[in-house]
Amino acid sequence: MQLFRGGSLTGIVALTRLYVLHILLLPCALVVLIGLHLYFLATRGLSGPLSNDETPRPKVPFMPVIVNRWLAVFIVSAIGLGLLPGNGRPPWVTRPIRPIRRSFPARSGGVFLNQLVAIFKGPFMVLGSAIIPGGLVFLLAALPFLDRSSERRPSKRMAVMVAAAVILAALFGLSVMGYVEHFMRPEH
């Protein structure tokens, strides 16, 4: 907690540190992961079909075919994200600001994170704010490495599919609980 806060109280130092984390470190990590993804695409090619069909597939050249596909996905995603704030604005953004209100509870962007912090209070707050979300992200990232089966069909890889479904259902349930508790109450 001291590392993130920069002191005993949450204030401008903590906001600055988290701002730097979100603005500098996370995009750098994203660029590294994209580079790793493109490296694997260039060296190993596209993944095979879900069936066990052993007929040889034609090789797809990395340049320009795969790069152009990747750029098309990037452009469509960027346009979609650019259009989202105008049309799909969440209700807490469109509400008018009440200047009489003395306190404003700080909330993260993820509603499920708000709910985890609301569940784990006091000395267990680090569990709900760092350990559980970090563990879930790590587990989701580790699922492909935990299941080393050569089978490609999802119906034949039930252990990994059930684990991913449980994690996603927990995130969805926490998001619904957090939305109802934090944004549907009358004082908001």
C-alpha cells in the first residue's frame, strides 16, 4: 500500500503514481505483447484448423497479408472505440455534477474491482484490490500453457473451457453486483 500511495494517505502522490502506471507502463507492456504476437506470427504462422484434418494448408505470407489483416483489425477497433463515448456513454458520466456534495468516492474503471474492494475491507483490502484481480489475470494468461493438449476443438478441452467460464462468470457476477450497488442506489 505504501508503494502505491506514496505515503500513509491517498492523495496527489498516489494519483500521480497510478497515472504514470496507466499512461506509461501499460502502453509499453501492450507494445511489447503486440511485438511478441507479431514475432510468433512471422516465425510460426497462423494456427491450424480445429479439425484433425492433416491435408497441408497453403502458407499465408506474413508480409503483406497478415500485417494487412492486423492493421484492418486495429483500424476497425480504433474507429469503434472512437465512436463509443458519443453513443454508449455510461450513466455515471452523463449525470450532472452536484456541487453541494462534500465527498466523492474514488472508483476504478472496472465495476468488478469496485465490488471486490467493497467486499474486502480493512486489512483485507489488498486481497480484493491487488491479489485476486492479479491472480485472475495471471490464471487467464496461463490457461493456454496449463493445457498442453494437442487437441484443438474446444469441446475436447473441457477443463480449460470450464476454468475460463468460471473466471468470466465470476467477473460478470461481480460487475453486475457492483453496478447495482454503486450506481443504482438513490444517493448517486
